[in-house]
Amino acid sequence: MDSYLYATDAPSPLELLPVKDDGTPVPGALRLGIAPGSHKHESSIPLTAVVEAMERREHPSKLVHRYTTDGTAIGPEQSGADGGDAGTDTDDEEGGN
């Protein structure tokens, strides 16, 4: 799977798509859509979230499923989604016994 990450002031990738003077797409250029050879716009990630991910040495593409196509966060970060937080609670209970 290929993906494109780019910085822009707008949450839409439409400004990246090259068009001819008549407004039609340039043949062979980046295309959005679901057809073969096209790319799907999965999400728009705010630059601050990208910078924070990079500071954690995490690739920004891992944030794709945390934001909608207009840059809205879907939900809180799931840092303990793998059960790590639950294991910590269990360890605390066991340590107290």
C-alpha cells in the first residue's frame, strides 16, 4: 500500500491535484478516487499531531485512523488499547495483596 503525506494549510488534498486550463485532470498525475491507479484520501492529520508523533519517533502514517478527512479527531489516543493499562491495574492489585 502506498500513501502520501504532505503539509498544507487546508485539510483537503484537492489543491495538490494538477489540472489543465480547462479544469480537467492532467493525464498521468496523482488521482483521487477508488478506481485502479487512484489514491484514497483517508484522513487529514493536523500538523501539531504529526510533529508530536515524530517527536515520539512514530511515523505519522500511524495517525491515519485517528482523524477524519476534514482533520477532526475521531477519539482519544488509544495508547493503552493493547491492554497495557489493564495489565498495570492488575499488577497494582496483585502488588497490594
